[in-house]
Amino acid sequence: MKHPPKEYIQDNITRIGYGLDYPLDAVFDIPSVRVVGNGMAIIEGCRGLIDYAAGRITIDLGEYSATIFGSDLVMENLAKGAMNVTGRISSVSFDRRAV
Amino acid sequence: MGKTGLFFWIQGQVEAELVAGIPGVFFNDAMNGGIPVKHVRHAGSSVFFSVLAADYPKLRRAAKHSGGRMRIVKKRGIPFAIRRLPFPLPLAAGLCVMAMVIAVFGSMVFTVRISGNSTIPRAQILEALEENGVVVGSWQSSHDFAAVANRMMLRFDRLTWMTINPHFGAIEVQIWDKIPPSEQMTGEANAQIVAKKDAQIKSVDLVSGVSLVQPGAVVQQGDPLVIPDPEAMTNSWASSVQAQITGYTTVSVSFDTAYTVQQTEPTGQVKKYYGFSFGLSDPVFPVKTNNGFQEFSEKRYSRPFYIFGVELPLRLEILETSETKTTAVTLDQDQARELLEELRKDFESQMQEAKILNRNVHFSQNDSGYTLKVDYLLEESIGEIVLE
């Protein structure tokens, strides 16, 4: 018997997850960016740091990169897989990376 | 998540500045190298960060790769604090060890203080505590003292109440004994109170039952004093007798001694041995058998140690051996009387239940030695419960 492709299974699980309001990061190993108020961002599943400037931190999330804009940005814990950013966060943007 | 700030402080951390270089490249290399970095921030044109002191040299390659260099700004944590101490490291280590030992000893059971027990021996209480797991050397936090107290109250029916309070290195067991009134007689159904010895009745304090005697009456051993109430017996399934009956009794006691007695006296030679004991453990003394004395008596006492008013489980034990010599002494009348009077006082101190109202002392001499005959007039409980 021929097994369905992996993408097909993943798409279906994703649909079910959406239908049940289930967070995707609980099902798949997907990076997540959680912003608490405008003072803290918790990034899980980060692969590395792309850029760090005074008002901008760009984080490698695999297929995407996330850029946190703000002022007085401090990376409190910097370790592979997890990172905390504090400061006055003004925006977060995501860009698809060429993998 | 990364290691906590406390972990950094214990291990020792350095606050460093990345001079020139590309921060993104530098911190990316640090992340990929598995080196935890904390508190990365921009200050002007510089980037500051904190890293474990042990990891700092590993970052040099990353700094070089980023085209910059690092500079230590500040050192923090226990390893650096120890180096800055104004006294030598062994002293600091000793203080730390002492603090730890005190903390550990304080949270263990080393001493058991028992108070309030008048009927239950201390050894029985210690045995019951041991059965419930409360032994010397165990952690105080591992015991539920309220549950232990409840179990012990169920075990000892002579307890009214007890509490176990943990203190620094010790537990305090407070006991309220259930002391039945010594003269109060409580009987089962169809029981009666009879006179346990010949006496003249002083008082009858009746709780239940019918008294057959009045104060002033002379009774002989075995005479009934209180019987159950006949009405209560017919109207109820049970009847009891309960009364407090005191009477005057007489008793004669003789104390004898021979003309010649063996007398042991100290010679003045004393040797002391010092040892230590922890909690209830047996004291450890050096070898004491070879003290050079042919005859000696031993006396042991201990001194507790206190710190800030709190008794430590450690005690200094002192064993004092005094040389003695036994000689045969021929007593004259005064010496014999003095010796017999001491015996009489010892005997009277052991008479707990009876109250001595009067005594007649007669000292005499016969063929075998001296005799001190004492006639006592006593006031005591004379009631005794017997089943019909």
C-alpha cells in the first residue's frame, strides 16, 4: 500500500488543529514568538541571531526570520532554542527566508 | 530556557563589552557554540553582555570571527567575592561549613526533652517515639508531629494530652498525665469499697453509693465502707461506688544496725575523663579502666552548649572517678543513732500516699546491735474496691 506524502498528512493535521482551535506549536515543532504586553517577547525554537542593532533584533526561525523593533531592547537570556527580549517593543515583523 | 541568574552568580560571571565587531555574528556564534549569554544590551555604540566566567575564554574565537574584541567590565559572583575577602579562604570555608553544620543540626532531631510526665517513664515515651519513627538523627521535617502525638495518646491510656514541638535540633514533648485521684475509689457495677487496713475513719467523701461508716468510727481490715445504692441497682442496669475515704492508721517500723559496719569513704583522689555526646547518643569517653584505683566510685554529669541561647545537641560529658576505701567501723551510740535516723528519713521520703501525723521514736541497744523503732500515726486512704 502506498503511503500518503508527509505534506498531505501535515496539512490535514493542521486543518484539524485549526478546526479545534488547537495551537500549532503543540502539534508541530514550530517556532513561536509570544509578546507579553509591549515589554517582553519570548521566542522559542529560534535557530540563531541574524542581526542585532540598537532598535532592532532579527532572529532566525528557520523558514522565517522575525524582527523585533523597539527601543532599549535587551536580550535577557540568549541560548540556542530560546530567547527573552525585554524593552519597549513597537512592532514585530516576519519575513520568509531563502532556505 | 537558559540558566538562571542565581546559577550565574554561584558560578561567577563577567560583564563584558564587545568592542567593534558585528554583534549579530558574535552572538550567533555564541548561541551555536552552546554558550549561555545574558543581559545583552546596547549602550551608546557598545554592546554589553554577561557570560559565565568559565565561558568567557571560549568567546574569544567568536569575537575574532565578528571582527572585534572583548573587554571585561565587571566581575561578579561567589568565586570573585571569595577572592576579595579580607580574610583567608580557609577561614571563610570554615565559617561556611559551621553555618551549614548548624543549619543541618538544627533541622534534625538530636535531643528529646520530655516534661510533665509523672506516671509514664521517660524510657517508655522514647520507645514509643522510636516506634513512630522519631529517632535521634532523623529530620524534623520528615515527621508529622501532630499525628505522632495522636498515635501516642492512643497508645498510652494514662495520657490526657500531649504535644510535640520541634525546636532547633531538638523536640520538646509536653505531657499532661491522667492522674487518677489516689483516694478516689471508682468501682464497677456490684462492687463495694472495703477497708484495706485497721483504721479510724477521718472523713467520707461520697460520690456514689451508700456509706456504712461515719467519721470517728473504728473499722477493721475487710469491713465494708461503701456499698452500691439499692435504688440505683433496681432502676438501672448498673450501679457504681465512688468515694474518698481517709482514716487514721498506725504502723510500726524498726531500723537495725550491727555494732560493726563496713564504711566506704573517699580518699580524696579524683580523676576526671571528658567526652562528648550528641543528642541521646551514649557519651564517648577515653579508656577509663586503668584509673589506678582499687576501689572507686563514679559520678557522671554533663554540660550543655548554647549558641545564642539555644541549646545545641552536643554535650560535654564528664566522668569523675573518686578513690574510695572501705573500712570496718565500730559504731558508738551517737553514730548508730545518726545512721538509723538517715534510714528513717529515707523511708519517710518514700511514703508518698500517707501523711505522717505523728511519730514516736525509740532507740535501743541489744545483743546484735542498735535498733530504732518508730511508731507512726498516719492519715491515708483506706478504701479498697472489691467485687461482690
